Amino acid sequence: MYATGLDRLVVRMLQAACRVMWGFPPRMIPFIVGRMGAVRAVVWFARNMPRYMSTLKVLGPVRTHLACVTISLRNGCSYCAYGHAYALELFHLRDRDRLFPIAAAEIAEWIDLDARQLRDRLRAVLQQAGLHVEALWVDRTLDLVAGAGPMDAAEARIAHLVRMVGTMNGIATANDVPCDEAQSTINKDRALKARYTTLRAGVA
């Protein structure tokens, strides 16, 4: 997988950075470096991650992760869909003190739905979760994935996610990367994750 010693160094560096942010080294980091090469991978992360972190603050983690789930499902990527859906679940549990209606593992299986089916499925589960405003963002995110232009600054942030997450989707699906953990800082909350696991086991 690694062409050079520099590739190995960059993989370790990026994995270490993700471990600090999210509490684990994502399985797809080696594949990103393998596809892009060491230098281009570093440049890509440097260009995209600050904007992504800013979007998390401006739009909030729920809306941001929902957009990433929507983009990933439309692109047929179960790896990224799961990682962001799991993060969405954890934020929902933390903020609303109840489980999200559908588990991330099930959501990640919706990769074969067409745009209309995906729109209906996501809107239904968001309404069931009480996230009525967020359901409206599913529509615009799917429009942006389909090539529509952003209409304001918030949509410009979603458009950036379409490009950034789309790149990751392509690499993950091409290499059949297995799902791992929540792609978020909330993944480091062990107590919350333990509670989540217990609650999910109770409804299985």
C-alpha cells in the first residue's frame, strides 16, 4: 500500500492527529495516502479540515454530520455513512437524552436507495426524532450533491462537504474499507458510548 517511507510517515502523522481529535486512527487513512501520495494528502487535509472544523461550529454537529451522512449514502459509501451516522446518534443521545430512532449500522445500509427514496427515508426518521428543521436540510444537501449551486453561506459550507466527503467516499468504496468508529470528537466520550451501547442492546 505504501510506495515510500514518506508515505508511511504521513500515514502515522495523520493517524496520530485523528487519534487526538476522535480517539482512534481511521482505517481509511492509509488508503487516502495510497491514492493521493504523501504530499498531496497533507495538502488535501490542510485545505479541507480547517473548513470542516469551522462548519461543525457554524452549522453545529448534528446538521454537519447529517449532511455527511446524506452525501455518503447518495455516493454509496457505507464507511463514511456509518461513521457520521454514529456521531449523529451520539449527539442526539447527549442532547435529547434518548436514542436516535434508527441505528447507524442500519442507516449505513441505505446506500442503494435512489435520491427520492433516500430523501423520504431520511426525512421520516428525522421527523420521528423530532428534528423537523433538519429534515429540510436533507433536501438541499441532496440538491447540492446533484449539482445545484449554493444559495447562501450555509449552503456554501454544505457544498464544500459535498466535495470533501465525496473524495473520501470514492476512496473508501474503491477499497471496501470496513466501518470503524464515530468520526467526531464525541467518540472520545466513553461514558456516553457505554450508555449508548447499553440502550441499543435493550432495543435489539
